[in-house]
Amino acid sequence: MNISRVAVIGAGPSGLSAAKYLLAERFQRIDIFEKQSEVGGVWYYSATPSGTVQIPQSDPQDAPIYEPGKEGDSRGKPVFPSPMYDDLNTNIPHTLMKYSDLAFRDGCEIFPTRQDVQEYLVRYARDVRHLVKFSTQVTNVALRQDHQRDQWDVLIKNLLTGEETQETYDAVVVASGHYSTPYIPDSIENISEFNAAYPGLILHSKLYRNAETYRDKKVVIIGNGPSGLDITHQIQRVSQRLLLSVRTKTPPEMLEHIGRVEEIGQIKRFLIEDRAIEFYSDDNDNDGTTIEKDIDAVLFCTGYLYTFPFLSLSPPPVTDGRRVRGLAKHFLHVEHPTLAFPGLPIKVIPFPLAESQAAAFARLWSGRLPLPPRATLEAWARADADAAAGPGKFHVFPKGADGRYINELHEWVARDTKKGEAGGKEPPFWDEEMLWQRSIYAEAKMQFEKTGRRAKTLEELGFRYEPAEAEVVTAPEDVEKTDPHLDVAG
């Protein structure tokens, strides 16, 4: 493929792992563009969220805010607020979440805090940090054909000086993440009018930082995905009343753990008079409705949209924000295989999955792994579409599918890489114990919460690996039973 210059957009978990595997292939030039002032991506906490979201919100542009400047600096450094909130532990044990070549710190809780994850990512980035251009935003990526060869013109902006420059690359890694563009549906009747009448009452979980804002209020939370349930658990401790609006009922044991919450069906419409909302009484019975008046706060925990506003490509890989089109194996662009999108799947263990993808495209671009024929890439893309659970669920993996995916990519890379050539970095492989951890981590997280969030190992929570149990983890059923309220990117 004759690639020597590679651009990586984003220094979050997927961008950092991409850089590690690209560096191991010894490309002539690797540039990582990060709009924040530190690595970490979604894990780089910002205490002050932007404070505004579009209601409804379906196709926004993500603009920076600026921290207060120091003396002599009128503006300060740019901040792109992440969805991280104050009191957050991961829902994945660090023994499974980690990259293949670096463990979390000794003494870390088995489900680490956001601070531990950010510190971990800073450590992981040490040997690629010299490649990162911080406070630098990619504003446009345009394809240019040069003698039937893909070239990518990348326009970047220094957010500290305002200076714009353009560089040309042979390949581009789009690792900008998919937890920046909140999704608030426009299909709910009167949502715009209600927001105009009561500005600031409707928010998205991206702006949530702690429960204190909701003290003594009547609160509605929409969505029972992992973040929705975690935020519900925090707010119910201080709210006057909390209603959880869901499409699919939450498992009873989870509701019992959460505490003081009333589960109700989906929103039918907002009612401006009496600051009210009409709900379907039951998520499976759309004939009956219930009206709740005097609502003080509404928090949409409805996920995010895939969006790449900087990417100029026809046809566009993103249309409605529900998926990225034209990809093989969920990461490699079929028509332009010099373009990769690592880390798109959700309901997965993201760090090792992004590693596996990086191992593949790094070796493809170095020429050590033969590029499959166009017909094969198209067949892979069709197989991905056929395997999707339904509309809006293209990148949503069923439980256990990420382990199989990681091992399949490992097998492909190991089997087809040209023999006898030095270099490269080994992709991860999940053994039976890791697959077992994947099968029990949801139950373990619940036990972690019940026991005060202090456990350092799965064994402390009552989960001990027995080799005979490993057979159960390959079942494709989604037994977590906590789908997001809407089928979006998070």
C-alpha cells in the first residue's frame, strides 16, 4: 500500500493503542492530533461541563469552552467537556479492561475509579506522547487521488494560537471517539416547546457531574443503560422523587439495588401546562398513560451519535448518526482501506478491542499483512450487517461477541502476516479465564456496589475462576438485559 505517513485523530484509548501498533511497524511519520491539553479522550475529566445542549439534539457541532486564563493569558486552554461525572467507577474489572501490555496500579479497586483510568492512560501513553500535538483540532480531512493512490489532506487548527496548517498523509486513523455528541430525540411531542418554556430543565447525562443539583427535586431520568442506572442510583439518594422512564424493564434485582425509584414507561409527550409529562403507563402497554405534574428536572441518558464533522468524504460514512457505513470488521473502510475507525462498537470491552483493530490496520498499512481483495472486504461488511440485531444496533455487540472478535482478529493477524519479517506488536488474545471474566462482570459489578465499592479482586466479591465454567462464555445471548433507552452510540 506504500504508506509512510499516518495521521491519528484523537489521543484517547483508541488513538493511543493505534499509535503503539503503528510505532511498532516503523512508519516514517506518525502524528497524533488531540484537541484537549492531555491524553485520555472520554476519560479526561472536565469539572465544568459546557452547560448547554440542543433540545432536541441530533446533529450538533462540538465547540470548545476555555478554562480561566492565567495572568497574561486572556483565554486559557480549550476544554471539550467529556461525559465523566464526579463519582464514577467503571463497570468493567481492570483485569479485563486493561491493555495487553500494561496492568493497572497495585491496590486499585477491581472496578477502578475514573481517576485511576485516566492515570492509567497517561502511563500507557508515555512511549507515544512525543507524537501527540495537544490543543490541536482537526477541522477537515479530504481525500485526494494521486496516481490512483489515496492521499489525505488534513487541515488542523492550533487552538491556542488560532493558526491553521495543512499536512498530507497516506493513511488516517479516525479515533475521535463517539461520546461527545449527545442524542436527545426529536420524536417526542412538544419537546422543543417545553424546552423553550422551561429552559435548562431538560439536560443530557453528558452534563451531569453530581447529584447535588437534583436535591429535593422531582426528577425524570430517561434510559436504563449502564450510565442511566448509575446516575439514577446517585440521584435517588437526594431527590424528592425520581421516575425512571424506560423502554425495556430493568431487572428486578437491579431496581432493588438502586433504591428509591419508580419505573415507568416511555414519554408520550411533554405538556407545557403544569410543567407536566405524559408517560405510557407500562412499556408494553401503549394504551394507558399517566400524567406527572410539576417536574423539576429531566435528564436524558439516551446515548450519543456517531459524528465526524471534519471528514469530507462521499458518500459520507455517517448519515443519521446511528452507525458508520462502508466498513469491514467495524473498522476498515472498504472503498478506502487507508482509512480506519477503531473503537466504534459498544457494549464491549473497549481497550483490548481497539488494540486488536490497531494490530490489523497497522500491519495492513506496513504491507506485512496482505490486504484482502475488495470482494472479501465487501463480504465482511455484508456479514457485519447481517449479524446486527436490528436497525440502530449495527455496532452493538451481544454479550461475548467482543471476546470472539478479539480472538478472530488475533487469528487473522497471526495467520496471514508475512513470515520472517521483523517488527510488529502482538495483538491481544483472550484465554478461557478472560472469557469467563467477561461472562460474569455485570453480576460482579452489582456485588461491588452492594459491598461498598472497596473490593480489590473478583474473589473478594465471591467470583472465583474454575476452568470448567469457561464453556458458558461463548453463548451469544445478551444476558445483561440493560439495553439503552434508544439505540444510539452509547
